[in-house]
Amino acid sequence: MGSSIIPLLQFGIYFIIAIMVALVFVYIYLMKPKTEKNERHESDETIEDSKGNERRIDQDYGRFVGNLTRESVFEFMEFEEIVDNMIVRKNGSQYIMILQCNGVNYDLMSEQEKISVEEGFVQFLNTLRFPIQLYIQSRTLNLREIIDEYKGRIDNLTIEIDKIEAKIAQAKTMGNKALREKLEFEKRRKINILEYGVSITDYVEKLSSNKNVLQQRTYVVVSYYSAEIGGGLEKYSKEEIYNMCFAELYTRCQNIASALGNSQITCSILDSEELAELLYIAYNRDEAELLQLSKSLDAQYDSLYSTGKDVIKKKQEKLDQEINIAAIDMATDSILKADRKKQIEELEFAINKEEKIKQKANELLDTYENQLDPRVFKLAKEEIKNNGSKNETPQIEEAKTPVNTTRKKVVKRRRRED
């Protein structure tokens, strides 16, 4: 009986060992996918949702897999090209122009003005004979162009102040006090404007650092299909169809702008660059603030290469600067010389005037020579000759009385004879 129990025990041991080995293989098989899953999750990013719970995002989620071709990009963007202020879609069968509208402060208007705006808008809707779309886009306000414009004005003011200072120096040299005071007043006025412009520029630069400054723009989208031309398109060339569509679209946009003008709304047709910026922001809402299209165009990212200024152009700019400086010096010298000549001419005119007065006085005396006493005539001649002398001024004043008296007597005698 003991010998029969031993084989049973051995069989039981072998069976238990076999079960354990099988369990080990099953465990390894079950743990292998979990390990790969954990490794994949370790490479993923974790984010917090609105409730504060962390969840993982697969890094490969949403990534483009494959070769990105030109055709696939055009299929995604749903338009072929932007040319001559138009968006071309659907293989040249649809053409789009976009009007940018500048709104009015409706809330600040009086009741009569509000009624006028509303009636104008109703009239605009009644005049529509083709479909339009209204598109509103909110974008971060780009103050870079405004800041550049302010800085340009500041530079112009600085140049004007320098010119006024040069004129003040000329006025001091000529001794023209009235002109100098006038120029100094103008200089103070320009300096006040300059200081105000600098403060405004600094304020706008600080305002541009705030990313929450948004601007809402309203657009009117006008479409035209080549099928609207009518049948027989095959007899027209592609360029002719393009020209007819452009003319019709432009006419429609002008009509819309004129009709909206009754509501005090001004409109302007977007050019090709503005259309590209509009679509760029529409397709890239997040990156549009950092990678602005205008900055890319200014940096010439669309060029094959960028170059510095040509050597000849640099020499030309230097030569122009030297010419400007020499022209200013020449103008200053010419003004001073002209002022001297003017003073000399005035002095000569004053001298000639005195000579002419003496000549005229002598002619008058010669006319009345027969009617005057010879002694009086001789003294009058001497007085005329010595007229203007400082030392003999009292004698001249004393001699005026007899001459005038004699002249009155002669005039009365002639009247009696007549």
C-alpha cells in the first residue's frame, strides 16, 4: 500500500509544477500589453481639465501622417489663389471680393440720427439684387503700424524744429527782432506738439504689450460665379472670363459701398495682401498673434534671398545728404547777401530821393526867380544846397518862413492879375 501511494504523490507534484509553469506564462502574457501601454502613456503629455482632473493626450493624435503635397494643402484651404484683390475658388468658377466696413457709434447718436441710419440700412437691403455674406472677425489689435506712424511724425517734427532753429539764427544775424520772436513762438509750439507725440507713442507702446486688446471687424463677402455670365462659356477664353467676373464683382462692391454710405458706413475693398491676412487669421487663430503675416512680408520670408543695400545706392544716399547740407548753407548765405543788397538799395534810394527833392525845389525857385528878390532867391538856393546838414538845421527852419510868405504873396498877386 505504501508503494502505491508514492507514484500518486509524484504525479501530484508534477501536476502542481506544470500548473505553476502555466500560470507564469499566462502572467507574462497578460502583463506584456500593460507594460507597452504604460510606456506609451509615459511619452504622452498630461493636461488638467476644467474639473482639475489630469488626463493624458496621445502625442500622435491629430498629426499628419504621410507626405504633405501642394494639392493636399489647396484641398484643405478650399481656394486656389488670391489675385487682383479676389479669391478664386472651385477651379476658377467662383470669384470673391471682400469689403471691410467701418462702423458708427450708434449709441452716441441722437434719435434723429439713429432713424437716419436705420432708414439707410433698410434702403441698402432693398437695393440688393445678389446674395452677400456678413463675416465678423475678432483679432488682437496690432498697434505696430500705429506706433511706426507716430514715430514717423515725431521724426518730421524734429526736422521742422531744426529748420526753425536755423531760421532763428539767421534772424539774429540780420537783427530782425520781430521775425526772431515769431520763430521762437513757433519753435515752442512745435516742441509742445513733439512732447505730446512722444508721450502718446509711449502710451501706445505700453498698450500694445497687453494681449487682451481685441478689435472686431465686419466684412461683406460678395461672390460671383462664372456661370452667371450665361451659356456659351466655351467661346470665351480664360482671361476674358476672368475680366468679366472682375468687372461684375467690382461693380457690385461699389454699389454696396455707395448704399451703405447712406447709413454713414464707409467701406473699402480689401487688396490681395489684406485678403491673405484675413484668411491667415481665419485658418490660424492661435498662431496669428505670434506669427503675424505682415511681419513675415516685411522680413521677406517669401523671397529666395535677401540682400543689403547696393553700394551705388549707399553712395547716392550719402551724396544726397551732402547736397542737402550744401543747399541749406547756400540758402543761408544767399539770404544774408540779399539782405545786405536790400539795405544798400534802400540807402541809395534815400540818397536819390533827397537829390530829387533838391532838384525839384531848385526848379520851383527858378520858376519864380523873376518874382523874387535877388537876395532872397540866392539865400533860398543856398538853403536848398545845405539842406540835410545837422549843423545848419536851425537856419533852415528860420529860412522857411520868408520863403513861404513870399510864395503866398506871389500866388495872391497872380490871382489878382488873372
